Amino acid sequence: MPLFENAEYLIRANLEQLAASNRVRPVEIGAFTAEQFEAINRQKESEGLPLLEEPGIVFIGSHAYRSRVVRDGYNIDDMVLQIAAALAATSISKISPNMTALQSTVRRNDGYGNEVLDEAIFELTARKPKAELYSIVPKGDRNKPKK
């Protein structure tokens, strides 16, 4: 399973600290499955880009918090659900020269009248040798929460 047993606690702790305008440290929340890790590295290799060295995933949350909570009006509980869905073992890799992501394969009712496919976007160089979960996007969220 990509998310560690204590991942929800770690994710929530960082997001709550960000909500209180505090600085946070990177925390390791999970790892890519072997298949996800291999797919990412195959694509990186075909583009002549450096390979991801370890399957670990770290989370800070600053960008994701600003995008989903501050801009879109989601709450921390919503974000935890989005991350868990996007980082499921069944999620598929979406890789292009400009982006590396995992997308859930199961539509999720987001509680706002949408059936979404959650997408986790990674930054692969700043936290080497691990990937950083940089952002989370609930694809198909036409109805956003009320701010």
C-alpha cells in the first residue's frame, strides 16, 4: 500500500500547522508501488531525465494547502481523502515531460455533488532521493465548496 499506516496523522498534522501559519518539515507518508515506481523511471529514462532513486513519497503541503484550502475552499478532511484516493495502490501513473502524477482509478463522491478522480502531482528533484507530493487535484470538481 502506498500510504503508510500513520500517513493520515502526518498529513493532517502538517496541514493543521500550515493553517496556523507555522512552518512544517517534510514527512515521509508512503511509497510508490513497484509498478508505479518502474513506470515513472521508464518514462524518465526515455526522456533522458534523472531517475527517481527511491520509491518514498514525502509531504510538506504548502502548495497543496494554498491551492485546495485557501483558493478552492476545501477543508483538511477533504484533502486527506483526496490524497488517500490519489495515492491508492490501484492508482495509475500519468507522466509527461512536464509532469509526473498518479491518478485514482475509482471515482469518488467528494461530498459536494461531484464524482472526482483525484490526482497527485509530484516534484521529483527538490527532495531527492524521494518524490515530494506537491499538489493534489480533484479532477471533475465542478461544484466547489462554499468559502
